[in-house]
Amino acid sequence: MTTLIVGRRVRAAAAVCLLACLSVPSGLLAQAPTPPPGQGPTPQAASALDDRIVHRAPEADHAELSLANRPVFVFRAAIVPRSPRERADGALKRLTALVDENVTGPVSARELLGAAVITVAGRDAFAIVPDDVDEGAEDLRALTAVTIARLETALAEAHESRTPQRLVTAALHALAATVLLALALLAVHRLHRLLTHRAFRVAEAQLARTRVGADGQIVRSPWLLDVVRRVARFLALLTAGFLIYAWLAYTLQQFPVTRPWGEALGGYLVATAKRLAWGAVLSLPGLFTASIIFLCARFVVRLATLLFDAIAQGRLQVAALSGPRALPTRRLVTTLVWLFAVVVAYPYLPGSNTEAFKGVSVFVGLVVSLGSSGIVNQLMSGFMLTYSDALAPGEYVRAGDIEGTVRSLGVLSTKIVTPRNEEVTIPNAVMIGGTTTNYSRRAAEGVMAPAMVTIGYDTPWRQVEALLLLAATRTAGLRPDPPPRVMQTALSDFYAEYTLLVCVDDPTRRVAVLSHLHAAIQDAFNEHGVQIMSPHYESDTAAAKLVPPAQWFASPARRPDAGDAGSGG
């Protein structure tokens, strides 16, 4: 029994010495407690020694052991007085010496005082202590297995980097890959030119079939051709970039020193492709649900379009939606349906729960919130114009100082074409804030247009009325019913104001007809020697500004019959 205990103590003492040789300089043994003569260290003494010399270093002091540009192990523990960096440097020297001696395996591990000693061909390289294990990530046994696998690969590549035959083979492979890359890039360039040329011909043929206007003028758009050119160039550059990336990953993998970089590039490409493919597979149920929602929304929109088209064409009578309200109401219903579909389908869209998607949503919401006040004002003004039934496309109106035919009534603005063929865009908020006169809405009943003149008091008013009515009978484009009439709208200090009210047959020709009427008024007054003047006196003349009764009915005025109840003399 005594012999067995002594043997165990001897083996423990040998293990402590071996671990000290791997990680501790010889001076450390002088600091350790000395066992009694003739006895090895007891288990308690070995444990005390371990607690004194091994501790976990701060993360900033951790050191990585790399061989042939490939990471092998990370030293996290300090074995007094050696830091993790000194342990890594010592292990690298021993491994480099083994490679110089062409010793690359086999790699194994053995246990020593709770630590793992990594050996190469039976020769100790470095030790892994429990404090080297990353907390919460792995245990000592798993870390040892991973380290052995990494060290085997690093030793093989270090030996390969010193073998000329393998380096020459790698260079030939890289050269062959470079030649293939050049041929592939040349093929991509030729294919890009061919596809761009064909795309141009197809685009030009499509544009040639697009004609607008009565003269059939061909519409050509250099912008569309530029878009085709840019898309083709982008696809060519994308293909060339992929080829260069694959060539670089393959070439780097041919040489031992750069092989980790090549594997990282290739692994990133493969991992990205796998992640995208797996993400696409996982998103299929959500896409299917979103597709069902959008298909239902499209069905509702098409049904609403058929309904409102029937109302707009008069095939279906709905009092609240008839006339010009049908098209804006259809747009409003369509917008609300699609917005509702997007809100419902949002949780099922791929990436809707990612932080990037949420960030974009917040940014879009912020932009809409900051810039939507003016847009909302225009939208509400457009709804007011539409549902107040103030005007409609095709009607002749006057809005402020703009007079013309309404071309379109949009959700943000109203477009009016003037008699000079000018298209004026008026914001809906401005339309609501001003006064709009509609000349077409009551055109069937007759809308009177005014023509005003001012004549001095020395001209008989009956003569002026007769001249104005004579000019109306000479003007084309006026309706006989209701008949023209003259109103004395003001009696100023120096002259009287006469307004001739006529009914224009076509409201869209209002300006032209009034121009002809003004010309006819001048001709009639000139023919009868009446001046169209608005006199202003600085001093009174000797003659009184009166019209004697004998001149009350000057030509072309007619004296009424005795039984006439109208104005007389």
C-alpha cells in the first residue's frame, strides 16, 4: 500500500515538472513549495501550485496563435510569470521548429493535471489550461478537439508552402483561372454589346408604333433608350463583378498563405447564397398570404372600376355619384382599398420584422409627416371641389383672373385651358379660396354676358340703348332668346354707365363673341355720330348739359306708341 502511494506522488511530481517546462520558466520551480525529502508533491500541494500560477487574463491581453496565416488557438490564461502573448510566442517557436524539421504530424493531446497538452509526433507543443476555455461557449474537451483539427490544417499548409512543386502547381492553376476569367469577361463584353443593340432595336420599333396627334407624329424618347443602355450596363457590370469575385476566391485558395482569405471569400458567397435561399423558402408562406390579400384587393378594385365606369357613362344611376363625381370617387375608393391591403399584408411581407425594415418605415413615416400638411390641404380642397359640384372637366369657367375650359380636375390641382390655348395649373386650395364662375352649367337656360360703355349726359339715353341693341343684332354667336337688353348700371358725375346684356350661344366662344360685339358697338356709334366718351370737366361750359325733348328719340331710337307703358317722352 505504501509503495502505491509513493508511485502516485512520483507521477504527480513529474506531471507538474512537465507542465512547468511547457508554460513556466525554470525560476518558477524555485518559488513553488518544496515537498519533504524523498516525497513527491501531494495532490493538495499540486492544487495549491496550480492556483498560484494560473489565472485568467483580461480580454485585452488575450493572444492568438496563428500558423501559416491560419488561426489555431487563443491563449486566455496567464501562467505566472508568462502572459498569454508570451505563451503564444513560445508555442509558435516550437511549431516553427517542427515545420523546419518536416515534422507535421500526427497531432494528438494528452491530459496533465486537468490541462490538455497538444503534441505533434509525440513532441509537446503547448498546453491548454481550463482558464483558456471561453466562458459559456465550450468546454476543455471540445476546445482541444477543435484546436487539434486547426493545427493539423495549419501544419499541412505550412509544409506545403515550403514545397516548390506544390507552389508551381498552384501558380499554374491560378494562371489557368486568370485566362478563363479573361475569356469570360470578353464574352460578357460581347454579349453586352449584342443585347444592348437588340434592346435598342426593340425599343425603337416599339416607339415607332407609338403615335400621337392628328398628324400621326412619331414619338421618340432618348430618355427611354438611355434607360435601356443603363440597365444593360448594370447587368454586365454585375456579371463581371461576380466572375472577378469567384476568380479571386479560387486563386487565393491555391496558395497556402492566402488560402484562409480565399476560403473566407468563398464561404461568404456560399453562406450569403444559402441564407438568401433559405430566407426565400421561409418567406413562401408569408408571400402566399400576402398574394392572396393583394389578389382580393385587385378583385375589389376591378369591381369598383366597373361600377364607377357604369355610373360615369350613365348606364347606372346613382344620384350621389353621378356626373363628375364618379371618377374622383373611384380613385378615392381604389386608393383606400390598396392602402388597406398594404396594412393587412405588411406583417406577412419578407423582412417586415427586421430592424432595417422598421427603420425605413420610421423614416418614410417621418418624411410623410413633415411634408404631408400641404398635400393633405390640396387633397381635401380637391374633394371639396369635386363633391361641391362647382365645376367639371369640359366646362367653361372663370377662376380669379383665369378664364377658360376645365381640362382636368385632379386631386391636387385643376388644369384650365384659356382661349389663347394656354394650360394653367391652379392648386385646389387656391380654387377653394377664391370665387369660381361657371358659364357652362346654366348655358341651356342662357347665361348673360355684359358689355359696358360710358356716355356723356349730352347723348340721349334712348339713342344709346338703341345703338347698343343694334350692335347686338349685328353680332353672330348670340342667342335671340333671351333677347339682349340694356341696363343703366350707374349715373356718375360726368357720364352714365350702360351695360348691354347678351346671351352667348357657346360659352367656350365667350371671349371671341364679346370681341365681335365690341366691334359692332363701335361701328353703330360711329355710323350715327355718337362719341363713346367718358368726359371729365375741369370747368363748366356755358351750355347746359341737357338733352332737349326734341332729341330724345334721335335715330335710331323710335318714339313709342301712345299706349306703350315703357319709358317715353
